[in-house]
Amino acid sequence: MTSLAPPLRARVDGGETPEMSGWYLKSETGPLRDVLLGPAETFGWLGPENAAYSSLVRDSLRRGYTFDRDLALRQHAEMVAAYEDAGVTCHFLPPDPATCMQVYTRDSSFMTPYGAVICQLANPRRRGEYAAVLRFYLENDIPIYDMVSAGNFEGGDFNIIRPGVALVGYTDHRSEGVAARQVAEWFSAEGWEIKFAPIDAFYVHIDLMVCMLNDHCAAVCPETTDDDIIEWLTLKNIELIPATFEETMLLGCNVVALGNDRVLSTLGAKDLNAKMRAAGFTVYDPDMAQFTRAGGGVHCMCQPLRRDAD
């Protein structure tokens, strides 16, 4: 029997991989049409009983915050409603009770013009998340560009700045330098410009501190972002809207460009939201505290599948 499923590796060695035809994604800023979200019903905080639970969860527990499942479900529904109001079709991973952090779909894969990259997660309790995303892409005829094999690499560290230009972050924990170089080599062969962004493990992923808002504007935390990255962005004529250190540590800079100068943010990022509105952006700001206190913001919680051209 001949299978109609896409191949498990679409990448062409040495570059010149064909771009997707049924799906389209070249940037992080074109009007968002389809997004992949995780299931809220299995979400929970990884606590101290787990060997590799998040430092942000540790801080939330230290501050006396507790997980409220009903509240998390309501907050997730509000985020989905914001996407739908913006004209975005939401797709959902099937829930797997064994993987309670599946809701952070940016970690387990990332999309490219050539198809999806399946990532390798650092946390042993999360490594099984690859299975649901792999099934989703295969069942929806989305090519698998390739699968990370050199070490840990998570999707929040592949940050498309413009078509053919990306920041590739690594901490040598959540994403490792050896795996970041593997990914960078694939895209360099396709003709991309790659800027490496080594960051301290405290800051988790590069999308904690740099997120594009449109093709010429980004939300950036200047206190956590290296000067050479800020200089590189500035040389590309990208206007920087600064996020405070405090809001960045609460995942406030971790926002999603919806296209046409619309942004999905969170209620907690009041200062950044005000700056973005003053710059002419329409801002959706649902309360997502049950998720940001577990270590991931709205950018971490989404995997764009299809965007119109800018």
C-alpha cells in the first residue's frame, strides 16, 4: 500500500529544499491564519517532585501562588477567543495525560517555510511531547523539515526576525549549543542569515526577551538582551519597544504578532501594552497568570502554522 503521508524528512542536504505549497509561513509577523495550540485540560505545574521542574514554578511556589485548574481553563479559553476574534483558526494537539506541559507548543516544534522541525526537549518529563506534534503534522499533510538529533533544542530558541533571517538562541540547558549549531547549519545551507544568541539559562529561551511585532518593530528587554543583539537588530532598522526587566521575568515580553499591527499580549504586561498601543498596535491582553507562573507566555503557547505574506 502506498502511503500518502509526507516524508519524515523533507530537508534536502546542502539546501534548496522546496517550500511548502499547501501551508505558508515565512515570517513571525504576517497576518496569522492558523495556529497550533496545546490542550488546557491536561495542563498542570511540574512541582518539586520532578527532577527538572521550572525555576519559574519554583519562584511561583515560593511566592505562595498555587495552581487553579478551573482558572487555567478559563484563561486558556480567553486566549482562544482572542485568536478567533482576530480571524485565526485554532488547531489543538490531542491531550496526553502523561505530558502536562503540552500546552507550551512552541517548545516541541517550530515551523519554517519548508515544514516543521521536531525538537528535542531538555526536561525528561516532557520528551514524550514529540509524539503528539509529529502525529499532528503527518495527519495534516505538513512536511517534516527535519528532527533535531544533536542534543536538546526547543522551538523558543528559533526566532524568525524576517524572511530568511533568524536568531538562534541557546543556554546549554534547555537548548544546547551543539544542537543550535545543527539547526543553524540546516538553515545556513538554505541561504538564511543566522545570528547566534547565547543566553544565560535563567532566561530560558531567546523569545523571552525578543519578539517581533511587525516586520520593522520588536518588543525587546534591553536589560537581558546582549548589546550585540540589540546592535544587530538596530542595524536592520528594527524599532525596539523596550520591556522592563520585571515584566520580562513575568513573560510579558513573550508576545505574538497577529499581523496588521495586532498583538496578543497578557494582562500582566501593563507597561509594555501601553507602549505598544502608543505605537499604534491593537493589543489583546487576556489574563494568563496560571500559565506565565508556570514558565511560559503566549508566544510559548502557540505554534503558528500559516501566515499571509507581510
